[in-house]
Amino acid sequence: MLLFLNILKKKSESKPKQATITSSPKPKRTNEQIAVRKGELGEYKIDIQLDQLPKTYRHLSDLLISNPKAKSGYSQIDHVVITPYAIFTIETKNYQGTIYGGKDRSTWLVNGKFKMMNPFVQNYGHIKALSSLIDKKYHEWFVSMVSFTKRSTFKVDSDYRKIASNELIVYDIELSEFIHRKVSVLKMQHKEPLLSESDISSIHRTFLNANIPDLTVREEHTRALNDQKNSPRPNCVVCHNPVSDKVMSYCLQHHRFQGKIYCYEHQKSVK
């Protein structure tokens, strides 16, 4: 019996041990890397939408142009689409959650917690910068669009979804659809195109020539925007007293203030 047990023990000792295979865990991506990746995917969806537009339309992406009225000295426009009936200026957002906002608010909320600048106030500055480059006869044909991904839900003024409006909020996957619909409405209102092929080419060329590709300038612009986010509440340009978000939004949305901010008392002195 002892002999039999010894034989079994020798066999178990002579059996080679299997190597343990361990795989190194994949490095976790930082929040910044995830945000960049999502931004890239969002822009890819927008590019697909823009490629579906008629070949007679012209579009530009990621324009950086000089804007003395902006705090950074520049305006960065995500997309511009030039059609025979309108010039669409498009601001893209990559937020996740419920978007709360209205026309009378300078800041909107994401999920009721995180603040973001009213994108239409932001886009108004972009349109003013673009319109300064071209003839005044084209200024009234701008349409402001803000595009969000489907990871968000809108709780905003219903007018923003009405095709008759010149301020439209859309999901990225329906961008081309809303442009087509808006152009169709304008076609019914105007018997002839508002912009000829020559006009479209000229405006496209003007915007393209105004674009600043210099990476150093673009980095300076980004830094200035980050500093602006951390800056205190804006002040009245006359008395230098701080103003509320509502007052700031009102000033930015009315042409007579020319992009400057006035407190309630000093708004009366501006004609």
C-alpha cells in the first residue's frame, strides 16, 4: 500500500505546472481623452450631414477669424453653410443630459446643474463677425443653428424647433434635414434665389481668406476662452457695476448696444 502511494506522489510531482497567463489591464482613458474622442465622433456626424447637402451649396468648418469685439480678439465658428436662400452659421455642442434654456437667459443649464453659455448668444457674436466681412445686403440672410448630439434632450423654448424661426436647435443627425426644410420655406417666400452662384462663391472665398490657420494664434484663443470662463461677472461699461445674467443677455441680443453691456440705468442713454 505504501509503495502504491509513493508511486502516485512521484507522478504528481513530475507533472509540469501550467504557466499562469496574466494580461496587463488596459490603461484607463482620462476624462479629457474621452471628451476629445466624443467631440471627434460628433464632428464626424456633422461632416456626414454636410456632405449630404446639394453640391451647389458651399460649406466651411472650424473657422477662426478676427473679431475685435470678442474678449479673445477672435471668433471660432464650427460650421458655415452658404445656400442660395440663407447663410447658416452652426454651433455644435457635445453635452450629455437634459438641456434647459430660453431666449431671455444668458446661461443655460445641463441636467439642472452645470452652466453653459446661451449658444445662440454665442452664435450671435459669430454671425456679427462673419457679417462684418461681407456686403450689408447679405446680413439679413443669416440663420443661427445650434446642433446637439442625441445624448442630450431639449427642454428649451419651443420656437427654437419651429422651422419659421431664424434660430434653430437641432440634433446632429437631423442637421441636413432642417437645412433642407428651412431652404424650402424660404423658397416659397421668395420667387428667386437670394444669393446667386457668384454671390455664394464670393462669400465662400471671403470667409476662407479670413480664416486663421496659425496654430499659435488658435492656442492663444483657446487659453483666452479658458481664462474667460474663470473670470468674474461682467460689468456695465459706464459705471462698472456688475450686471445680472438677464441684463447681460438683453444687451447682447439687441443691436443698439453693439455688443457692449450696460446696466439697466445706463441702457436708457444708448440710442
